Amino acid sequence: MKLITVTIGGLEVTGDREATLITHGLGSCIAVMTFDPVARVAGMLHFQLPTSALSPERARESPGTFADTGIPLLFERMYALGARKPNVVVKVAGGGTFHGDAGTFDIGKRNYTMMRKIFWKAQVLIAAEDCGGSRSRTTRLFVDTGQITVQSGSEVKPL
């Protein structure tokens, strides 16, 4: 098994059936995981902030940092490897609230809202999600099967 780690602001797409995409420490960040079962292409984005308007320069350097630049880029890279929009299954995890951030900033909720808007405008449905709450998550996407797991502490469950 080949592990491909997706870091904060990172984006990875692969057709390597021996690969597993993994991201750690999802708090207010959100992992968008995509899989085309026909083309056998998988992708994962670990975005940190809702909108690139917060820092256009950073968005140019690291588009995966933001929902509004990272999500379209994830799909572009999936399509470049042969994926087709009608076949792509989308699952998401993260978007939690931590460190008393339930008031002023609430980045997790803002990330979730922006992501939903982007998918709604693009007419993309989310097949499953594990979002909100106040627990950290690690997600894995197994390219050979498209299976996704979400781990929080010692608990691992399928998504």
C-alpha cells in the first residue's frame, strides 16, 4: 500500500489503485474526497479557509487552502485523469468548532457553508458527510475500492 499524505491546503489526485489518500488533524478544515468508480480516479482536498478573497496572493501560491479555489481545482485534476462529473462520488469530513470558536469566527461553519454553496452552484451532490462537532478527524480514501474511513481517536468508521 502506498500512502499519499494530503497536507493542510493540499490537493492530491491519483489513479494508482495501490494508493491510499490520507489527511490528518481535520478540525475546522474540511476534507473533500472524490472518487470516480468508472475511471478509477480518486482525489482529496484539505482546505483551511472558505474564500480566497481573504488572501488572493496566498490563493495563487496555494489554491488548495481555500474552498473557492481548491474545490474547482480538485475537479479539474480529476477530469484530467479521465473522471466524468456524473460518475464522481463526493464525501466530506471536518468543519468542526474548536477552542471556543463558536462565536466570532466559527471557521468550521463558514467552511461548511461555502463548500455547500460551491457544490450547489455546480449541481454536485454530497453522498456522505461527517462534519461539525468538536473532534479531530483523520480520513483515508482507498483508491482500489473508493472506500473512505474517518478516524477520531481510536474509533474508525466508514463514510
